[in-house]
Amino acid sequence: MQIKDLTNYLESIAPSNYQESYDNSGLIVGDYNQTINKALVSLDCTEAIVDEAIATGCDIIISHHPIVFKGLKRFNGSNYVERVVMKAIANNIALYAIHTNLDSVSTGVNAKICEKIGLTNCKTLAPKSGILKKLCFFVPLTATEVVKNAIFNAGAGQIGNYSNCSFSVKGEGTFKANEKANPFVGQKNEIHTEAEQRVEVVYPAQAESQIIKALLNAHPYEEVAYDIYSLDNQHQDVGAGMVGELTEEMDALDFLRHLKQSMELSVIRHTEILPKKIKRVAVCGGSGSFLLKNAIRANADVFVTADFKYHEFFDAEDKLIIADIGHFESEQFTQQLLLDIITEKFPNFAIRLTGNNTNPIKYLS
């Protein structure tokens, strides 16, 4: 298949506009029309990963972390980033990253952590705002259901576990068609009044083009009246971190032992063991210290994440336990998540997990 077949599917699950402003998810090296036959999945894209792709005949590397985060001014191999990009280009290997957009969706990185720990009733810890829009349009009564169904099928009207959500109110629309018009109702050069409905629906910003296309195709009017509004509402299914509950509460030490086993950890850095039981758990794959206040507000008993600095551990203030399990360790199962996502959609596409451990941090036991 072509790269765009794969990337379009991945971005239907983790839309690129969900990534953070500092991120660089997407196709970093390659042509969307390039044909690919075999993929290598990894957490990071390093020189060893590119060498592995060459050795195993893979023509695309799908990594969680982008190899390029900021602009490159030179390509002379002076650092590992340049060398990776140069080697990939020289060997016609595409590089694709799916990073904070995969972190942000309810079926992504944090959901995988929750699954490994055994959490239920999971929800987004810090929902995103600014990624929802509202469409308001006017349609004659006789065509309302046809048009609504068309935009629902295009992705509008989905709110949490509910679909086909809309609000309608009846009114009257007026217009006067000129000589060049081809009116659906009314006569040319005469003011016409038509019973219409004003319909409002919410939709994710990335679906806008297909929704407007569906609206225009299904609407009977030659000129369709509609408005688009940007919303500040939070999208409850999209955002940073997750919080869920253990099926049975546990003593703090027992939970940390369970965490170490289920996440296959060598070590856990944690704050003071508190006497209360552990039931509610917040998680964030990768660097999650910015979510500490969210975890406290969510009444979490423990916050599982990575990359806490020394002084940040004090910020727990005995309100919860911080369990820093390491950046690589918190996201290591993302590789399997990506493989499962791709294999489910493209069962006949050749794909393999890396045999390299790209964790740059080593532990002396």
C-alpha cells in the first residue's frame, strides 16, 4: 500500500491536530504516495533502529517519539538526529511519528497503561479545549432529516457516548432569487418565505471539510446558509493523562509491587508511603509532572508517570503518592499498541516490533 493509506488511518484514530504545539508528529521523511511493503515499529527512532529497518527490509519506521523536534539547518552528520535522517533518506526509508496526538486520545498511550495496571472507569485527566466547533445551518423542513443524516455520517453530532446529537428550532427564511439563480422553491425576482429549521451540531475540528462537503451535497438549496463557531468547551475524550480505579483497593506498598510487576519495571522512584489505601490512580505516559495538580484535583491516591525533578516530588505534599517509573518504561507498551492498531486494519501488511531497546537510561542493580 501507499504511505498515505497507513497515515490516514492512524490519523483517523489520533488526529494530527491533537498534538501539542512543541511536537512534530506526522511524516518526517518520505512521500505520501510512496509504496511500502513492510513496517518497523519502535518507541524511538535511532541509528540502530534505521540499521534494523535496513537489515529486515522495512521501508517505513513508525515511532512514538519524533526524531526531529525542531528545524535542521545542516545535514552533515554532526549529531545523531542528522545521521538518522540522512541514513533514512539514503536508504529510501520513510519515518513517521505519532506522539502527543496518540497520548491525547482515549484509546492511546495512557489507556494502554491503565490496561496494564488493571484500571477501570477510566477518563481523561486533563481534557483539551479549542478542538471542538459548532455548525449552524438552515434547511427547509422537508429536507431536514436527509441533511442531518448526511452530516452525522460525516462525523458531526458525536458527544461522548452519544451520536446523532443536534438541536433544531423552526422559523422562517426569506430570499429573492435573481435571473441567474435556479431556486429550489419560489420564483425568480419574487421574495419567497419558506418554513425552515435552524440546526446546530458540534463536531471535532479535523472533520470540518468532510462535514461541510456532506452539508453542501445533501442540501437542496443552491446557496446554503451556514455558520461555523469555534468553541472553548473541553473535549472530554481528548487530553493529557487518564484517571481510573482499581477493582479492589490495595495497601500502598502492595500497589507499588503490583505496578512494578505489571509494568515490568526495574525501579520506581516514589514519595513517602501514605497510610491510606490505594483505589484511584492517575497515569500519564512520559513526562507528566505538569499534571500533578490535576491528579490531586481528581482525588487520585497515586500518580504514575515519569521525569519528576527532585524538588517537584515535594509538591505532592502528602496528598498522594508520586510513582515515577521512568519515561521509556511508562511508554514501552506503546509499541505493541501501534502494532495491534495497524494489524487490525491491515492484517496482510507485514509489520514487526523492533528488537532494540532504545532506552538511553541504564540501571546498575
